[in-house]
Amino acid sequence: MITLRGRTVCGGIAIGTAMVYRREDNIIKRYHIDSIEAEIERFEKARCQAVAELEKLYTETVDEVGEMSAEIFGIHQQMLSDPDYIESVKNIIANEMINAETAVGHTCDSFMQMFESLSNAYMRGRAADIKDISERIINILEGRDPRAVNANAPVIVLADDLSPSETVQLGRETTLAFATEGGTSNSHTAILARMMNIPAVIGAEGVCSYGFDGRDVIVDGTDGTIYIDPDEETLARLQKRRDEYFRKRESLSCLIGKETVTADGKKIALHANIGNVFDINSVIANDAEGIGLFRSEFLYLESCDFPDEETQFNVYREVLEKMEGKKVIIRTLDIGADKNVSYFHMDDEKNPAMGIRAIRVCFEHRDWFKTQLRALYRASVYGDLSIMFPMITSEWEIDEIFKITDDVKNELRSEGVKFSENVSLGCMIETPAAAIISDDLAKRLQFLSIGTNDLTQYALAADRTNPHIGRYCDYSHKAVLRLIYTIVQNAHKNGINVSVCGEIAADPDRTQTLLALGVDGLSASPGMLLPLRGEIRKTDISAVRDKILSEILN
Ligand code: PEP
Ligand code: MG
């Protein structure tokens, strides 16, 4: 038996036969051309054909696996219409008098390099999309059929890498799982695997060996392990775990439509965390009662330049409309530290997590902040909007925020633009300072939401991005739990609700603790909502509260 390890991007366990798939290395023939116009026309024709192919794929995928999985083809169509990409290809054709496929190849290389150099993991993942769209045009120009990952019988695909379009073309009936050597967990390939619910592991060195073709394989998407030729003991163990996993998943669907209420009758708000509008389908499928955290910075991270007011307004409006009157909490721009893009031109800082990030960026750049607030207030008439501010440490920041939101509302009034007067304002509690002064914050705001990811990092002096200090960055640490207790007491004393939207909220093993501490709501990634609802419905707070609190507080 051979055991290989990678990173899991989608849970579940699959047992089957391996099909090894290596992407062909396209060798592009370079040659000189006589007519620039004719070559640019050739490129344009191929580009339009690529857009048409993607349109067809989009429609087919919507029918087969739903709009959300198909979205990637919409994004690829947009990328193929990107003026910078098109101009780069045309400039290379004109300046170097070379053929279109070579110009596309060069453009692909430089755009990929640009994306790969970005510090943001999501944006680095976009390099794979650039490669995908460029290969599509080159295939058309060279008259090649794109390779498809096809199998007649159910298989487990072991690949060096998979592009998003290859991933989505994996036959649903015939693909039990996939494991790749390359890939990042934020790439669209990973996102699609989660949407399609196929067990998937990436970054598994050595998995794409031709020698594995046709052999027995197990992909354990729950811990990122791949077993080639599993021995009897491993096979029996994993079969048992697979059956348990299916049983558990099936039993969860019966929770759809059920109330999120504890066994002793406390109603808990169960909300979803999202990063963009495409996540809404899964929010609805998992029966979220609202959006507890829309990380609006993803809108910025996905763009090559500041999203303007209109672009932001359209996104916020769509989210509010799709949520049909359910609560939607949108967090204002939380950029800085590990979330950064070049067009922000932020100064290098020695300690960026403690530097100009989140609300501090917005105070430094009022115009960015006001653009976002205008878009938010304009969208507010389309649903139940709350606005949340990140990285608060002091009361003066709340004064400043109120001044700016008042300015924005007055501006809109004077322009005759409609907005809702009922937008609630709240803040994240993600610094020890905010936790300690949560009494004062609760007096001035309408809700608090505890961001345990940052609260843990700042309370325990443990960088959340440093893999070497994982054991120090523990959200179950007594210090963090005591801070949560203080925040809840202060919120309730002032008659407002408090929820948790950091990763501890998504951990069913911590649900009882959070409920005992008195939180009113949990917000987590859509896929975790039903397990959390199950946990909440099982919990009798009155029965466990004293014991849990005495362990934390004494
Ligand atoms: C948090 O800090 O807990 C949080 C939810 O915000 P983010 O993870 O985006 O920093
Ligand atoms: Mg945070």
C-alpha cells in the first residue's frame, strides 16, 4: 500500500479505480506573419469562438449541476473580454510580427506571473483561470480538440492539475473523487469541487504517476490522504467511515426547514458567511436564516482596480434581493494584513496585522469608504441591510463612523436618492480592546458580532497566518472564552444581540460552549449550517450552562 498526503478541499471518502490524467504540454509553434491586420482578425475570430464555447458550456452546466458551478464559465467569458488581456495579445502581434497563438502564450505567461506574485491566495488562484482561457484560444487557433477527462466507468481521477473547465467536465456519474499534485485551496477548481460535492485533495505530491493507472485507490477528502492499493485493514476502516459519512450527511437534510432552537427553547440566529454573490445559492440550499458576514473585501480582491459605486451597488442589491427580506450583514472593507492587492498601494509595514488595516484604511482613505457606504445605503431599499465595521478598538472610531455615515446619508438626501432609514449599524469585536469596552460600544450600536479569528490572534499574541504556532492560536483558550462571556454580558445588559462569526462558530464541538456563554447567533460557511442546527437543537442550555461556565470562569 502506498500512502500519499495532500490538502483537502472537499470532504467525503471515495473508493474506486484510479484513472491517471496528465494535461498535455501544448508546444506552441512560433512563426512570423506578413499581415498584422489578418493575424489580429484571426485572433479575434478565435476569441469570439472561445466566448461562444463558454456560453454553451455555461448553459449545459447550469442544466447539469446548477448555476453556481456554471458561474466559472461566466467569469471566463469576462476574462476573455478583458481589454488589458486583448490589448496585450494585439500589441505582441503588432510589435513582434508573430503569430496569434505565440502572442496568446506570452500574454498568458505574464498575466499568470502577475497573479502568482500577489499575496492574496484567492487572487493567486486566478492564474489557473488565465491559463485555462488562453489554452482554449490556442486550441481553437491550432485546430486542436481540447482534451477531456472522460471515463466510461466510475473512476477516481489522479491528475497533475485540473483546470476549472476540466473539473466541471468530469462526468458526475463517473467521477468518484479527484486528487491533484498542483492547485491551491482558493482556486476555482477547489471551489467547484466543493460545489459539486466530490471528495477532492490537492497538493498531493507524486499522485499523478502513470504506474497508478487502473489500480485500487481511496481518496479520503476528510483528512487529505490517498491510499494506492489499500490493504484489507485500511479498506475495511475507510469503508466504515465512508458509510458513516453518508449516513450523517443524509440525516442532516431532514433539518432543512426546521427551526434553529435549543432543546430548552432559546431561538438562535443561524446565518451564513459569504465572500461574494455566487455563494448565495449554497446559502439558500443550506437554509440559512440570513447572512451574518459578507466579507465585502472579496469584491475588491477579485478586481484589478477599485470597484466603483455602481458595481458595488449592483452586488449588494443582488445579495439583498436574493435573500428576500432576510437579514444581511455586510462588513465594510477589511483590507490590509494578509488581505491585500497591489492597486491599494499600501505602504510596507513591519507589523501589518497591527497597522493600517480594516477601518483604519477607511479612515485614511475617506473616498473609498464613502463610495462603499453610498453603494450600501443605496442598496438598502432592496432588503434588510445591516452594516458592520471591522477592527474597532476605540469609541472615537464610532464617533467618526457616525459622522461619515451621516455625511453620506445627507449627500444622498440632497441628491434625492432613496435609502432605508432602518439600516442597523454594528461592529466586529475582534480586538481585546473592543471586548473590554464592549459595554460602551453596545450602548451606541445595534448589534455586535464576535470575530474570533482576529480576537484569538490579538488576545493570545499568535499570528493567525503562521503555521508554526498553530497550537498557540487556539480559539478555545480560556482567555478567548472569557472575553466572549464579557462581550455577551455587556451586549445583553444594553439590550442588544451578539453573534459569533469567526471560525469557532463553525465548529460543532464548540457549539454548546458558545450557547452556554449566551451568544444569540452563529454565522458560518453555508456547508456547516445544518450540522450546527443539529447541534443547537440537541443542546439543553439550562442543563449544561453551569458546568461549562464554571470551567471557563473559575
Ligand atoms: C474574524 O476575525 O473572526 C473574522 C470573522 O474576520 P476575518 O476572518 O475576515 O478577519
Ligand atoms: Mg477579522
